[in-house]
Amino acid sequence: MKSTIKEVAQLAGVSIKTVSRVINKEAGVRDDTVQRVQAAIKELSYEPNLAARNLAGTRSYTLGYVYDNPNAYYVIDMQNGILGECREQGYELIIHPCNASSPTICDELKTMVQKSQLAGLVISPPLSEMPQVLATLQEMDVQFVRIISGSDESQEHTPCVFVHDKEAGKEITNHLIALGHSNIAFIGGDKDHRSTGERFEGYKKALQEHGVPIKQEYLFEGTYSFETGVKGARALLEQDAPPTAIFACNDEIAAGALFAARLMGVDVPKQLSIAGFEDSPFSRQTLPKLTTAAQPTNVIAKQATALLISQIKSQRGHPQRGHQHKTEVSHRHFEPQLVVRESTQRQGLS
């Protein structure tokens, strides 16, 4: 038979309420008491009943992750990071894929939050960057944390985890320039993802600071997909004066560009250097392996979840303040780091 919370309380010599506070990781419980309760839970193999916790009062211990992203590796890393933090803090997770471009996306989110009785949401691009989505969640008075591309805290008044894509995009481009490349192309991702614009701004800034002209014929718009890399590289390499380097907006695009170059008989990196972004498995499964910017998606997701749970606990401790109170907004920051691999080398080396 399954152990009960009452049995845990008796073994630990505390009240049921104290056991509940320890399980929910609430502040104010003495360390020795926490250790006794945790030891009793382990000895009895007690598993908290999430449904009972949610039904016992107005408090919910379920979080949601809502996303629309074609990159399977990104989504898996996000889920693993969120789930890891949820398990550590005694929360459950509901995962909800959706179509951000749907005209009924706001109604869909409303229904999802209400039916699931969520304590809060983690939202990632492009949903986290859509004003209508943010307005809907604020209107519903639900806690949420956004993962967004950028670094300017002054423009954001909700809890955010910022990913410094612009700075990383500049570092990648500086790396290519340092290798002697001046004909550097850029293959972009989805326009509705702020990361595309931020990475492009970093690319432009690096070129401008080094006096390298930005050539419109070296700019290719697309989506975060392998197919965009193939099409983009083909179009760029068929030009009379093709680029000697390509900065692809993510590793999947870069892998597609590498594939196209190989089909066209262009040697990478001898004739063409290629760099991606994110350090996804794509960057390590190609030959040669891709230079990229390491973006620890699972760590970012874990931090976003910890921030969300912290906001939820703060709100429960001070219910009169209201959700997402502006003076209490917290932020976290991540800057992807350059990882140099075999897909880039100094121009002119044989």
C-alpha cells in the first residue's frame, strides 16, 4: 500500500502541514526539520499526490510550456530543462505545442490555462515576443516567464530570460573577419523570431566596425530549416562573385548550407567557411563539424522555470500585490559562446 502524508508526519514527528510545507519547498522551515521530513519520505517511499495538492485549495502545482518552434532539438532541450526544475521543486509540467500564427491563438491559450488550472507558464519564441499573447496572459492574471532574444531590460516589464543573440552574432562574424574573410553572407531564419533580427544586427555591427561593406546580394531570407540552408547556399554560390564565408542563423541552416556546398563541389572549409548558431546536435553530426555559438537551451529553460516558481511563491506569500508586479520583476541573462570547429578556417589556406 502507498504511504500517506499522515504516516510521514508521524515518522518525522511533525504536523501534516509541516510535511506539506517541506514538499512544496516553502520558506521558513528549519533545516533539521526539513532533513527529518525528507528522511521519512525516503524511508516510506512516499509520493505526493499532485491531483490532491491541486484540489486541496486554490494553489496549483502544475506549470505549462507553450511553444511553436520547428527545431526539434531546441524543443527537446527546453522540455528537459523545464521538467528537471519542475521535478526538483515538486511541480508537474503540461506541454502544449501550438501554431503561433493562428488567428485564434489567444483563445487557445486562454482555454488551455483555464482547463489545466496552471500555476504559471514558460513561453519561448515566437510566442514570448508577441504583444497580443502577453496582453492575453496579463489580462488572465496568470504568472509567466518569457525566454526572449535581446539584452535590454529597460524595455521589458515582465519576468524574462534574455539570450544575447546580437552579441553572439557579432562574435561569430568577428571570427570570420579575423580569418581574413570580407565576403561574408548571412542566411536568416524566420522573421517572426526576434533572434533572426538580433543575430543579423550582430552580423551587421561586426562588418561595420571593420569597414566591411554589407552586400545585399549576400543576404538570404528564409526559415530555421535545413531546406533554407540548401536553397540559400545554392543561390549564394551560384553568383559570379560568391562569398567565401557564410554565417547561418542556426545550425540546421548551416548543415543545409554545408550539404549544398558539397553537392556543388565546393570544399568546406578550404573554399568556403560556414558557421552556425546554437550548438545543437546538427553542429556535431556534420563533416566537418560546425563552428557555432553554444546556447545552453536546457540551462536557459531550467533558469526560466526556477524564476517562474520563485515568482509564484512570492505571489502566494503576498497575494495583495497582484501578478507580475512591475517593481518586482526579475530577469536572467545568457550570452551564447563561440565554439570554433573545423568548418571555418583562414581564407586562402589549402
